Amino acid sequence: MLVLTLTVLGLLMNITALKAQNNKQTQHLATFAKIWGFLKYYHPAAANGTTDWDKEFFRMVPLVKSAGGDKGFDKLLTDWYSSLPKAGLSPAITQMQSDTILRIFTEKDIARFGVSAPLKTELTKLYLHHIPDSNKFIDNRYNGHKLDYIYHKENPYALPAYPDEVHRLLALARYWNIINYFYPDKYINAKNWESVLPVFIPQFIAASDSNEYRKTFLRLTAQINDSHSFFTQKEWNNAHQTLNLPFTTVYINGKFVIGRSRYDSLMKEMDFRIGDEIVSINNKPVAERVKELKPYTTGTNELSMYRNIANTLFKIDTVRILRLGIKRHGKNINKTVKLFTEGELWNYRKNHPLNLWENFGNGVWYVRICEITKPDTLKRLFTDLQKAKVVIWEMRAYPNFKVMQQVSAGLFPAVNRTNIDYNGILEFPGSFAKHTSNGFDKTNSLKLPLYTGKMIVLVNEETQSLAESVAAELRSRPNTIVMGRQTAGTTGNILWVDYPGGIEASFTGVGVEGVNDSFREGRGVKIDKEIKLKAKDLDKYPDYMLEMAYREAVGLL
């Protein structure tokens, strides 16, 4: 018995020691990834390509893993840094600090690097006295034009689809550092970014095949709480095509409910009704399905996250038939339903077009502005709107950019400043310049007649990005209110970057604030009149929110 006890005790001690060793290795890899990323943007030899920086990553990872304790690791990094060509430094501090500069990476971040004090001192000098040089990884010019964002030029390493361990770790280090230096909303949406590397390094190492690798990377993209955080990979997309049902599912107080639909005949044929609650999918309670989806789903605020979950509730690989449980007026109904591809639903919409605008009577007009795809259509729209006393402006969808470039001229008498933008500073990664922009084009090249009447801008969690920018701009218009539910809280140019294994991932690259507090990242467009949805009220009208907006409009007459 004593021998058995000692054997078990020895095994436990070995397991504990191995776990401590693995934790130390993870800690060292995380620190190395941070320093590798910092030097990528601030050391001239790395930035200008004198040293092949990806190859340095591949070379150093095995050495970091075998470095042993902290002393061996510190010596490895110190020797590595000393081996690089000496960087020229400015005698004066070059890092910009003013009310017009947002810094999401500072010398305080370097102080938290897990390396020796002398190396921290050297890295801090490199940062504070940085002399800008060319950088092969980033640029803000394309075809001779200056952009309002910084884009990334990375070796994609598209093949193989399942990269080896060191390339998987490169994917993680690349993503983490790009967000660390170029995501303007890091302190809003990725407050715990420091903790991401230690959590994900073991997961990227353990990813056993291409599917697990892609799933791990998808979970990584969900860490920044950004509704512009998208993931794409050719084989993954083919295996996870978008399939859905002919209605919009809305999240209300913990329930997923059919909120509205523009597929009337399909709804009737399949016996779906507005207000039906989705309670199970393939005999699994919705709560379990939500638990499965959450680690892979992002959203800038809670409502947009649940909107994204609602959009993928029924997307289970390429399964076209589901067993669906719904609750209608307290009665449970089970049915087998066919899912539709995006192409099938698009063809239905094409064959059943909606009126682009309608006269609701009593001087109230309703404009489906997001359905308008040709700028010339605006001439007829604004001619008709001269008869309107109140316009309900539908923004619960994504509008056409070219149309939005022209529409403001029919709504505003002059140029007005609408946004405060934060644009990345190419020469100083981690810093953003703050300036006020003028919103959309108001040159009125279409000669639109000006509508000066009252407006209600109708928004909800589907209002995102360009739609939010438009809604926030309209809020500054006289006689205009924003009405509805919290918007997605995500606008600003979106950037895509390549990663090993054929993966592309995106994030918001330009920070945006609306003047007069009309828009805030996360919060969204400021709502003047909130519409509080209750599941029991939805089936009273085909579109409950539109009905509430119409009643508000009548009250404004």
C-alpha cells in the first residue's frame, strides 16, 4: 500500500511539474509574441525588411519553447535584440501626445512586458525616440491615393489549409499585434486584450486539424467584441453556407421571436407567424444552441451579439432540413422545415419587390431608403416628398453607399460637420489622429429639391456601420428624431488581413464618434424615442416598430 501511495504521489508531482513547465512555456511564448510584434513596427531592421521578420518568428519559437526558466528566456531575448542592426534614435522624444492624439499603445505597455529591466529600458527608448522608416507590413496609400485607414500587407501562407504549429502561432501573433496597435476601439471592446495570448497559445498548439484550427481562429476573432469582426476561409465557407428561414428573429428578454418578414407567401405556406417564439432546434432547447454559438459570436454590444446569434440559430453546417419547435399563444408546435439559401431568398425579394416609398395618408410618408440602389431614383423620391408633412425614414437595414453619397443634399441645406474620426498614424503604430469630418456629399449634383419637413429615423440592432453613420448624421437635422431600439454600435472603415491557412479576418480600422453625442462606439446612435419590444405585442401588427413610428408621426402633425 505504501509503495502504491508513493507511486501515485510521484505521478501527481510529475503532472504538477509538467503543468508548471507548460504554463511557463506559454508565458514565454506570449511575451515573445508581444516583443516580436513591437519590433515589427518599431525596429527599422524588422519594419523595412532588412531582417525577414516572419522567418525570425519561425526561428525563435523553438528556442523560446526550450529556453527553460526566466533567466534563460531573458538571455535569449536580450541576445536576440542585441543581434539586430542598431536602430537610430532621435535625441528628442518623438511620440506625439496631445488632445488630438489617441494612443492605444504607450510606454506603459512596454513596462508590462515580462522581460528584464535592461531590455525594457532599451525597448522604451526605441519607442519614445522612434525615427519613422519605411514599413513593408503597413501603408496608408493605394494607387497614389491617401487612405483614411492603415492597411496590412502580409504573406498569406494560404497553403497548406492546416498549417504546422509554428505557422499557427504566427497567425495568433499576427492577429494579436494588429489588434494591439491598429484597433482604435481596443480600450472599449477589447479591454482584456492582454489576457488573450496566454489563453489562446495552448489552443492554437492543440488544434489537431484544419477544422479545429479554423474554429480556434474564429473564437479568437470573437474576443474583440466588434460587429465588424468577420472570418472567411474558402473551404470553411463552402461547408458552412448561409442557410436561413424567411423571417427576422429578434431577441427580447431572453427569447428569440419572429419579429417581421418580407416573405409573406413563404410565411403562409410554412405556417409561421409574427410573434412565434423559437423554443427548440432539432429537439435541442434554444438555450443550448445559444451556448454552442456564443464562443464563436461577436457583437459590439449585447443586442448586436444576440442579433448575430439569431442570424445563425438555424445555420448548422449544410443541413437543409430542421426540426423546429415554436410556441404560439402558449401552445407548443413542432414542425419540420426547409431552410433557404441566401440566393433563394434574394430571388424571392427580386420577384416580390417592395414599394421604395409609400404615402401612408394624413401627410405621413414611409421611405425604404435601404432598398434604393440607384442614385437617380432620388429625384423622384424627393419630388414626391414635397407633399409630405412627416417622413418615416427606414434605417433597419444596410443602405447603398452611392445612394448615401447623394441623399444628404435633399435633407440638409448646407454642409454640416457630423463625425469625429480617429485615423491610424502610419509612422507611429498604436496612435490615432483625431479630426472632424464633414459627413456625406452635399454638392447636390442631382439637383434634388430640399425636404424641410419632420422626420422619424427608424433604427434597431440591424442598423450598423454605414446605416449608423447616416442615422447619426440625420439626428443633427432640424425637426428630426431617432426612434427605435439600440443600434449595433459599430461604424468606421472595415479592414481585412490575411492569415496562414487561407484565412481572412476583419476589424474596424477607423474610430468614429458622432458630434453632439449622436453616436458612440458600443452604445450606437443616440435614441430620442425608444421602442420597447415585448414578445406578446409583436403579433398585433405585421411590423410593430413601424406601427409605433407611424403613431408617433401622426402625433407630430
